[in-house]
Amino acid sequence: MFEYAMLAYTNLDCKLFALCQLGPTVEKSIYTQQYGLFLATLRAARESAGILQSELAARLNVDQPFVSKCESGQRRLDFIEVREWCAALGITLNELTVSFEETIARVQKK
């Protein structure tokens, strides 16, 4: 059985201790090369389908600036939104994923 000293910690002390226990921070994915390649893959999928941003926006029931912000990385898409994006482009999520993986492989070969 272990004995612990009774110390008076404030709530702030506990929060700071918890933060210190997290260890090294992980880089946010939006700042990685892979996220840039993902955005390029999204845009390429739209362009290869011959769809303008305004047309995609209409299919998604959003405005064109929303599409632009997503493609430029100013607005992040969640998984469900990416799936809807694919459906609006007439492709499957799997097709987008394969294209994304191929793009990563091409870049890594360079």
C-alpha cells in the first residue's frame, strides 16, 4: 500500500499538471504537407469532374465562398462533409482516398 502526502493543490495547479503530462504536442494536420495534398486532391477531383466552385456549392446547398474557403484550407471539412463533397462530385469516398494516397506516393518519390 502506498502512502501519499496530502498536499493542497488548487484547481489551476491540477490543470497545469495535466497539461504537462500530455508530452510533446502533435503538429496540427492543417499545417502539414499531407493536408495541403488533401486539399489539392479535393480541388483536382472537382476540376476533373468539370464542375465549377459555384456548381459544387449549389449541389452542396452552400455558397461559392464556402467551397473556396474549404479548398484553400481556410475552412476545415469534417469526415461527413468530405463524404457529401464526394457525392456531389459523383465519386466515392474510396475513390478520393485512393487518389489522395497516389498523390502522396508521387510526392514522396520526388
